[in-house]
Amino acid sequence: MSAIECYLKSCRELARFCSRSGWIDNASMHYAVAWQGDNEVLVDIEFDELLMEGTGYLAERVPCFGQMRLFLDHQGRVIRCEIL
């Protein structure tokens, strides 16, 4: 798993792409690098937001998507992000 993928799967900022305060389904997460510079990467990201019933069963999957700019250190690890 790449450093970017590890970061995205634990990134709280992705909740801003959720429309109904559900849970992010990491298994459905996909991203693509739209642009890459020396110390930053622009990624398009998509995932499903899981909405649960009161009984704990899955009620609905809502597709979510957005774009983020990730700032990298000299080893390629994400040190900061910006929601676009």
C-alpha cells in the first residue's frame, strides 16, 4: 500500500465529502493522481458513504467524490492536505 493510500484511508478530512454523516467505506475507496509536482499531488478520490439503520444493518450506500491536494515530505509521505 502506498503512502498516499495509507494516508487517505485514515484521513478525517474525507468526511467533508460525505453528505449524510455516514461512515467512509475504505474498501470502496479509489483515487487517481490528476497532477503531480515536486512536493505535492492533486488526487481525485471516490468512495461510498455507508448509512446504517438503528439496528446496525446497512441501509444505503451513497457515492462520494472530491479532490484533494496532498503536500509531501522529501520521502513521499503526506504531511498536510487541502480539500478543493
